[in-house]
Amino acid sequence: GKVIGKLAQLDVLRALEPRYSELIDLKKVSGFGLSAEFMKSMMDRYELWKAPLEDLCRKAAQVRLGTLVSAPLEAEIIDQNATLDKAVHQMIMGHHQSLLVTSGESIVGILRLTDVFKEVSDRIKACKI
């Protein structure tokens, strides 16, 4: 089948509190380094998580996949022949937890941040310093 979108773990968690959709585009401000005080004021102002996870099953059952899935951005796609350096750079700059791996026009896999971190960690451990 054809990939029509990408569902991230944060998308699922965000959907459990519908009032997030009333806020500004959170993806655009995620890298702004918001203070803890500002974050708390947002929770209070918009009454976010007033019933935290108490109604989890009911909330989850009401969420529709189409409201969560977003078409992947160009910055969330990487060619299968790209270097690990390029993948790390894309993940850092875009705050991405994963990248869709392509071969030509086809998506052939997904590169997860956990996999990248393990590879980098293994390389550091192998250093002879």
C-alpha cells in the first residue's frame, strides 16, 4: 500500500487532550525553549489535563485516526543512501522521533531515533581514547 501519513507517539498523546487543538500550532513552537512557568500557565489557562488519564479508555475510543495522521513533511523523509550524519542532523533540527526512509518514490522503511541513538552510542563505546 501507499503511505499517506505518519502517526507519532506524541500525536496520540496530544489527541487524548482535545483542547490542544485550540492552541497555536505546537509543532511550530516546539523548538522555542518555552519556560516551565509558561508551560504551566498554558495548562491552567486552557484547562489542559484537568481529568488526566482518568477517562483514558473513553477518550481513546473517540479519537479517529484521520485526525491524528499527518502527511510527512519533506524534512521527515530521508533517502536510503543518506549518511548517518545527515539523518542525525535532520532529527536534531526537526525534533523528529523518526524519519521515513525512501528509495526513489517508495517508502522502504522507518529510521527511529532510538535506533540512531543506539548506533551512535555503540560507536562512542568503540572509540579507543
